[in-house]
Amino acid sequence: MAATTDEAGVVPDPVNRVTLRDPIRESEERANQARIKRLTEAFNVFDQESNNTIPSTELGTVVRSLGLVPTEGELQDILSEMSDDSNPESIHLERFLNVMNVILKDRRYQGEPESKILRAFQVLDAENNGFITEEEFRNYLCKEGEPFNDEEFQDFMTIALDDESDRICTYKDFIQNLVVEDND
Amino acid sequence: MLSEGWKCFCCPQILKYPRRSVVAPIQHPPSEPAPSQPLPQTEHCSPPPPPRPVRPKRKKSDITLAAVVIIQTWFRRRRALYEMRRKTAWTIYQNIEYAGEQDQLKLYNFFLELMQAVTTNPHDAQVVAKVLRRNSSLTGLAEELDLKHLTTPEAITVESSYRGPHIHTPIHKGHFEALILAFQRGELLHAHYVLLILHELRHILKRLPNVNIVSTHQSRYVTVVGDLHGSLADLMVIFHKNGLPSNENPYIFNGDIVDRGFQSMEVFLLISVAVIVYPNNVYLNRGNHEDHVLNLRYGFMKEIIYKYKSHATRLLRLFENIYSWLPIASLIDDHIFVAHGGISDITDLNKINEIKRQKYISVLSPNFIIPANEDQFQISSISDEVLLEWRQILDLLWSDPKQADGCEPNTYRGGGCYWGPDVTEKILQKHNWTLLIRSHECKEEGFGYSHDKKVLTIFSASNYYAVGSNRGAYVKIITNQPPIIIQFMATRATHKTLTLWERVSYVEDQAIQNLAEKFSVNKSRLMKEFALVDPGNTGRISVNAWCDIVSHVLDLQLPWRTLRARLVDTDISGMVIYESTFRSKELRFTSNISTNPRRESLCQAIYRNKDLLETVFRAIDKDNSGVISMQEFTEVCSFLGKHNGSKLDEKQIMDLAASIDLNKNGVIDFNEFLEAFRIVDVGDRFQN
């Protein structure tokens, strides 16, 4: 609001000028600040040298820990958006924040809903047994799509296996385990 | 169509493929094999199979592919959450460790400053002098005779009731093996024999140069072991996997043998005997913890006093002297330099060789630089020459590598430098070396490379922070071959590798408990600040406010937002119910005394400073009796209070001591006093 003279012809002190508050913008700004803080915190956990960079290899873990569910291919997209050609091995905090802030705001990479995951298991369970064996899992998960390595597969099987039986997994219960809530 | 190769996320040429089609081949360059166990991000990459054309008719496989990717993607998310939790727990441990070290060293720097200025308060001066005064102020021949007189094994007789191992000169392999068995059974070696072994060791060490010259010419290899920190379990794993030391199986122990772990004495003795039996094939480098000043604080002194009671003074005195005779670095085959901490921009082998290392009883605060008794309070004009020589040895034992170029003082640790890749390059060229091996820093995998693989960190104490927190590793240097690194983790069930889920839950558990304890000993301060941002007394504050306050009061930079859910309760609207910060741990007295808010706050302040208080008390207590005068006790408390801004009022403390009924005839058993405060579990444990 521009300063106007009052009746006595005195211009009010511009420092005391009143501005209209915009509650929507303020709340957006607060949300933005909160996002930035959250992103920075996650980033810092992997910033070993405290120099505002993380190794590119850790991007997947950081992004997923924020609750996003990108595929490896989608991660590659994200990486190429924020990586620096002169230094491809590390990602700088600034670029990370810019790219991730937009991604969080737009709520991208939210992943498939639980119903689709159930369907996914049903698809793999070709004979409709109600379970998938370790061998079958190995054939699918380690050889197709975006394959698991040994360590990933081993960890996968430990949560897949029923406590009683050794080889068989009932996938309905398994989904509970798979879709772990992010604590935030 | 099956794709054979593993996917390397780090490799640049990954093809992006759309979801609902046949898998396109993944092209990536072959990578070098991982040292032993493959790390998640670096895998073997094999050359890609030839591409198959897309066949739109095979719709079933498209759906299958999509299904597979869904499962893989969701699993990776779960895994990432756990990796994040593990890394966060790791961050907690590292921050707490460094905060503790920083505190200790801030204190010593504080003392140093005081010493160098003309003090107006004679009381303060005396406290400082008492802490930093060495056990003996003699030098040269007088010192040597005094040492021999005080620490001769003849002064201690071995009772007929003693059932442990007996050691006699000449010490041989049989003794070594007997000691291993005895220590594994939990037996204690008699002080008489400890002194015997230590004197034999000292005799050998005195003849050694500052830098061990190690050659793989005869044995074809040498094994380098990093920090052990009193972990007998890890030493046993190493001997089991790599064989006992011998003339055919040489070892270099790269320092930090003692402190932290509770079997520092046993580990040091075993290594000493190895040196005595194979003096030309077992080498020792001094670590920053081979220093009586650090032993005060980090456990070795406590261990000796606990295990050897009335003989502790003698043993401590001898250890103090032996440390000064330890070599400070090793050089393998003229091209691999091994030192505990690392190097700095001034590191020079010629200058190192000239140092009379035995002058440095303590490397952190050498007494010939810091006045030994309270009369010498002049403003020290330490010459540049003296300072530079001190830096040569300090930097070797205390430095850490950093990613960026340059060399700057290591303020984190309070000693040594952070040195960059350019400094490494320069020094390798200057001396014609190819590799620097160092320890000093705990690594999750037990080892780590820096500076384009020209610096190797090797750390041999597994489970350093908590069970499952990290692996240990050692390295074999073979003539003209690249180093081979072997990892291990000392657990009861060593045959079973823990899954990621198991490791995370153990490690996190301990870390969260540590934080809960910190909350309880900062309760008064925290509640005060919480109340300030909660004028309406609702008991609730925003997440942001909680994170800021906790970070500020505890002075710990941690991912509080990520940790919050495991530490406090929130209400439906997402506000933090701040009283729940103290839901799992509470600081209590073991005896029944009346408490009021002021006294509670005082007790928390005392507990927060417990380590420092203990350290200073122990330093003052020259005869290691556990008892100091009430006067000294209150002086120390208020002195430390001034140092870090806590209010440790003399009168209040005396009242407290009186009410715990510990002030007996003007002296106080400080161990009893400190033990009167305990952290106990209360109410619900933290949520999982």
C-alpha cells in the first residue's frame, strides 16, 4: 500500500506502513520451509564430509527414505536432472533441493496402491496357488525387470518367508510387510 | 527375455526403459571386483546380451514385467527406509563420540589457555596444575632410576593362591599361547607378570627407530591391523582368520590398542608378548590413545584401577613411559607408509627420524611444552621449532583425510589436521611412496579408501558403537600386489550374517537409548525452553520448535525430524507432546534424599559432566585411592561448571554430598558420589 498524506498533509512514516497479510501464501511458504528442512535433513545424513554433497550412488536411498517410490529408471531421470556434468559422482545440496522440492510439491512417484501390488503377486502366481516359491521369486526378481542383486534378494526372502514353513510365502500377508509406513 | 547383468546404479550409461514393454538390454562397463563382500551399489557388471525386438503380441509378458517391477520398486523403498535408519543410527553414534571428544579437548585447550596466561585466581591455577601434572617431574637418568625402582616386578610377590598363568624369562611361544587361552577363559594376569612383560617390551622398544622399517622380502606379505580398542574378541577373530603372529606371518598393529573396550590390558599384553617373541616381525605404531591423558578419560585407566587396585599406580606409570617409546610410524617395502592418524602438509620423513620421541610422554599435552608444576606460570614463548616438531608427531597420530584440497587444523578432534588429496599427492611424490595406510576413524565396512585410492583407512574393532554397527577389517600387503582387505564381525554366532533388518534394529535400539538418556539429563533445561514457546501451557509445540530446541540444548546436529517419531509422542494434529520426551529414561538417586527443582537441575548438570568430572577427579587422585579431599572436590565441580556454563554451585554441591552422607571427615569417595546418580528406565519404552 502506498503512503498517502493524511488530512494534515503529513506523510506517514513509511516504516510503519501496513501490508495486507496473505494467509494462503504464508501457509504455502511455511509448507515450503518444512519441505526444505526435511529434504536437507535427509540429505545431510549422507553428507559424510559436511560439504553439502552426497555421492550419486546414495541418491536412491535418500529419495526413497522421503517416502517416494520411484523405479530405478525413474531414479535415473531424477539423477540426470540434478547431476553436474563436471562432477557426475556427487550431487550438490542446492540442485537436490531445487529438483526434489518440485517433486514433493507435485506429489510425484507416489507408487502403486496396495491393490495393484496384490494384483502384481496374483499375476506372478500363474497357477493361482496362493503362494509363490523362492525359486519362482528368484526367477522373476533376480532376472527380470530391474533385477535384485544377491543382498537385496536375501533380505527380500527374509521378510517373505513365513516363520513356520521355510520355502513358501503367502503374499497377502507379505504385502503388509512390503508397504512400510514412513514414520514422518 | 532374461537380462543377465546386474544393474549398476552408479554407471553412467544405463538405458531408461518404459514400463510396459519387453526388457531392453542394460549396457554398462565391466567394473572391478569388490574386495570381499559385495556392497549394494557396486556389483559385477557383465556385457549385455543382444537386444530382442519388441513383440506386441506377447501381452502376458508385459503384464508380468510390470508386476515384477512393482514388487521390486516397493521392496527397494522398504530397504531404503531401513538403510536410512541405519545411517541415522550411525550418525548418532558418530556425533555423540565426537561431541565427547571435542568436549574433552576443549577442556584441555581451556587449561592450556589458562596456563599460558597469568592467572589471578590461585585456586584455579592449582586445579589446572593438578590435572596436568605428570606422575613424575623427573627427567633423564633420575627418571629412569625412579621408574625402575617403582615398577620393578620384584616389588610384588605372587601369592600361592594365584591360579593364573605364570610367565618367566625368556618369554617364548608357549607363554603366548598360554596367555591366549587364559584370557579367553577370563583370567587376569598377575601384576607381577604384567610388569615383567612390560619391562621386556620396553627393553625392545627402546632400541627401535621412530619409523619401523618393514620388508616383505622374506615372508612375502605383512598384515596391518587397525584400531582394536580393547576388543579381545576382535583380536581373536583376526588370529583365527589370519593365523597367529610368527616369523612367517608378520603383523603391524597400527595403534589405539587400548581404551573404550574393557579388555585393553589383555589385548595389549598379547600384542606385547608377540613383539617380545618375534621382535623382527611384529611391529607397533603409537596411536592417539596410547597416551595417559586419554586413558584418564576413555577407560584404560579405569580398567587398570579396577583390575589391579593397589598395583594400579605402578602399572600406570610404566604404561605412561612405554607409550613414549612406541614407534610412531612404519614403512613397508619403502613405498607404503603406515601411521595411526595420517599426515599433514608439513610431514617430512627426515624430520620425523630426528625426533627424540621419548620426550613425548603425552602427545596431546607434552609436559615439556606445558609446565609441569604450578610455579611455572609464565606466558610461554614456545619457539616455532619446538612447535613444528610437536606438530610432526601430533599430525601423524591425530589427523583425518578430507575430500577437498588443502590442509586445515582438525577442530573436531582438537589436534592434528584435515588433509586433502593434494597433500597426499605431494607427499607420495616427495618420498616415492604409493600408498598411505592409516586407522583412527571407525568405518562401517571396517575399511575405506580416500584420495583416489591412495589412502586406506583400516579399522579393526567391529561392533564399535553397538552390536551390528560396523564390521572390522584388516589388510594384507603382499609383495608387488594390490592390498587384500578381509572383513569380519565378532559376534557370538559368527557363521550367520545378520540381515539388514536385524542389523538396523540392534544398532538403532542402542542409539535411541543413548538419546533418551541425554534427554533425561537435560530435562530441566529442555522443559524451560519448551515452556517458553508454549505460553498457553498446552503441553504441545510444533515439530519445528521441538527439533530446534533439542538440537540447541543437546548441541547435537542430528536428523531430528527423521528421529522424532521414535523419540516423542505427537497428537492428532501433528503437534509434539513435549513431556513425552522424557517418557523412557529418568535420572534418579539410588539413595532416598529429598529433591526439589533446583537440586534436580544440579544433579542433571553433574550427570552431564560425569565423564569430565570423573576424569579430573582421577587425575587429581594421584595415589589412585578413589578418595579426594572435599575441598578439591568442590573446587573441581565449580571449576568445570565455569568451563561449560553449568551452574555447579560449591555450596549446593556440598549440601548434596552431605545429604548423600558421603562427606566423611573432609574427604569424599568420588566413585561413590558419581554412582549415586543413575539413569533408570521408566514407563513405556520408546515405541518401535
